[in-house]
Amino acid sequence: MSYKLNNPIIPGYYPDPSIIRVEDDFYLACSSFEMFPGIPIFHSKDLAHWEQIGNALTEENGFHMEKNCGVGGLMAPTIRYNNGTYYIINANFADKGNYICTAKDPAGPWSEPHWMDDVPGIDASIFFDNDGSCYVMGTGDVWDNGTGVKERGIWLAPYDIENFRVTGEPYTIYNSAMRGGASPEAPHLYHIGDYYYLIIAEGGTEHYHAVMVARSKELFSFFEGNPANPVMTHRHMGFKSPIINVGHADLVELKDGSWYAVMLGSRLIDEKYKNLGRETFICPVIWERDWPVFSPETGKIEWSYDGPESLEETVYLEENKFDDFDEQKLPFYMTFWGTPGKECWKIEDSCLKLKCIHQRLDDDLEQMGMEGTLSDDKYAAFVGRRQCKMDTTITTRMTFVPEGQESAGIAVVQAMNHQLHVERACENGKQVVRVKLITADYQQPPYFPGFTSTTNRENICTVEYDKDTIVLQIEMHNEDFTIRYGESEENLKELCKADGSLINPEKVGCMCGTVLGMYATGNEEDSENTAAFDWFRCE
């Protein structure tokens, strides 16, 4: 019986997909930026249905992450398999840069990072040739344009995977498909038939994003670009195409010899907003005249394709819509922002308890360094999950009485300090429930020198409420938000409406998507007060 590959195959804020097949199993890793744990790992039997089986970077292998702007941290992992070992190569820009982790089982445990002091730059990747030899690739200003000025390109070097070190001089194998093309990055290398094929992203991860291909019969040579480049993009389809920003691809071959590519893309809301961030999409690939053809006949990412005939449909249980915190461990899909301090959260009495630490959920943004400052103080008492559908409602029951300037509740969190909070607080000596809108003004990304920003915090609705326990709800239909509260789920009152587009303006972009969750804060003062969340529903 046939089945469908429905796009996106992994919805929500799961960007930069990298994929492998090991016998009958497919594994996929994604970027997680400033979320903790890091690098979610997914498994599939049929390319259509995916289950998260773990996270590669956790407390157990010493993962360090800092909360700041949302767009720092872990970007563009590559997952590969060779001779019984799984490898992930990635960069942690809140720590020491590029690293490799290894595992015998992709579900974990993964090793502590092997830091790559001799591999600079972003989007490093590894390649195992047919004879088992290993190579490392990276992105940097490595191509001489003939005027003595180095431009951005892709370099390659032999790599000792046993001792984690570069063993030869880097060689520039490519610059960009377009003359002066922006941001050639995310290199992936394959040995297929007589050629080595290089796939890169180009154009930047927003509207002009694209997949480019080059090839060579010799590994250490300058690769020949495909005359058909870009082989996949939606940038020619206008700013209202329902799927945009398509790029950053990785190839996988099935046992029957057919090929597929996974890549990132974004779904538009109201023809303008990218609340869900960059998601994971798939398309079939065929080969013509020794070049790959992505999504043959249409040349664009379709909403669905027929599933591979050689694979049997395998469906997994859906992620929980309702979490009651009866287990001592959080499910894989739940995430913190920054590596949390041990004192800021616990599961006790079938409740998630968050402490009102001095850190705010909306702390002011800082300049993002690419070398990492290794601060242990950059996190929030926040637990959430990614928004995966345009129409989503989150609801929780919380027990919390603010004693001073503390607050706690639920939040819609986007990158670059664009957030919506629904919280219990104390104002002018009165117990209240209120809605806060947080936005930020800035002129350039936080990884550019001289970055500055101003955080704007506005109370858009406040009503008195003096009970210990409250049910809070945010219902989202595209950009139309309805906020409700009450003593029970059966007796909710509408608190106000809110404009979701204010936390998803074009300037935020799609690097990260929306995270929905629970939080507590002392608002820059330490407090022993705690908010207890009995359950959390996301549907």
C-alpha cells in the first residue's frame, strides 16, 4: 500500500537537517541553537514518519549553552556513520567552537566533545570516502579572486578521525555557484560513481537561500559547478510563496538505489510571517548526465510526494499533547533555554516546579561572540516545546502567589527578545494576572561587531486575581492570539486579544522558531518563591 511523504516531514523549529541511512534505518540531526539539550536526533523507517530518540548534547556529556538572543549556540550539524560509529560534527558558539561527538547508538549516549582547535569557521563537515579515509571541510575566506583578496569558499583537508586532528594542509575546492554569491556554506561531500559531489547552501538562509552542486573526479581539485545551479530554491517564486527560504540540503541513498534530499524551509503565515522558523522538508532526487535533479518535473518543494515503493510505511506514536509531570524525566521534545542551573527547576509531587531566579526570560540582548564566554549564569527558569502547527493552543494549571516583584506563567518566545507573557504578578500591592509584550529594537544581527539593542516591555492587559491556583491559556490562530484565565479549565474568561505579528516581524527572520512554555522569574532579584505547574497541554 502506498503512503505519502508529507512536508514538512519534521514540523517546527528543527532546521539544518543532516541525514544518514544505516541498513534499514534513517537518522536525522538538526540545529538547536540556544536550546538545551542540544542536537535533537530523529529516527525513521520510511522517511515519512519520524520519532525523536534522543539529544546528542546533554548534561551527561558536559553540554554548555548560554541564553541570549536565541540565534547563537549550535548551528548546522552533520551526522555521519562509519565502521560501527556514529559521528556528529558541529560548532558550539557558546563554548569552544567546532567539535565532534561519537556514539555506538544514535540514541546515545554520545561522547563528550572532541574539540577541534585546528578547524576554524562555521559549518564544518566530515566525509568518509569509500576506502574509509576521513576528511574535514569548512567555510572561510579561502578563495583568492586574483586580486590578493580572499573571498568566502569551501576548504577540504585530510583528517585523522582516531586522534581528532587535521593531518594536511587545507585545500580550497570551491567558492560559490554565483559570481559573488552570498554565504557559501554548509558543505556536504559524497563519492558517487566516478565523481565527488559537493552540495552547499548559498544566498543566506532567508529568501535567497538555495542549494548548489559542484563535482570533481579528483578530491583535491577545484570543483566544477553545475550549469543548472541552483538545483533547488524558491527565491524565484516571490515573497508570498507558501514555502520559502529553501536550502541547506543533505542527500541519502535508499537500498534500492533511489535518492532523496532533506533540506530546510519555512512556511509562511498570512503570506508574511515565519513563526515556526525553519523546518525540515524532503524531496526525491534523480540523476541525469551525472548531475542530481531535485524534485524532478516541478523543480520545487511540493507539499507531498509518493512514498518510496521499496519502503514499508512505519507509523510512530505522536508526541504527547498533554504532560502531567508524573515522570521524573522530561520528554525529549521539551527544552530549556541555556544550560539550566540545578536549583532553578525540579519535578516534585507530579508538578514541574520553577524557581523565581534573578534571571529574566526577557533579559536584555548582548553582543554575541563567536568564541564563547563560558558564563554559567546565562539561562532562564523556562521549560517549553517548539510550536509545530500554525493553529496551536497552550494551557497550564499553575499554583503561584507572587510575594514581591516575582512573576510566573506561560510564554510565546521568539528569537531576538520578541515574546508574549501571560503571568501572575503583584502590582501596587495587588495580586494580578497580566499580559506583557516584549520586543527589541536593533539595527544589525548580534554576531556583527558593535551590536546594540533596546528591549521594550509593555503591559497590554492587567486584571486583579488573588487565588493561589490559576489556569492560563493562549490560543493562536495564525497571528490572532486569544488569552484566557480562570480558576478551572471549564470556567475560563477571555483576558484579551493580542497581535502575534508583533513578536514575529520580518526583521526577526526565521533562524529560530517559536517556543511555547512555562517560566518563573524574580525579575533581577533572587527569590526562594516557586511556581508549580500541575500540567501543560499543547494541542
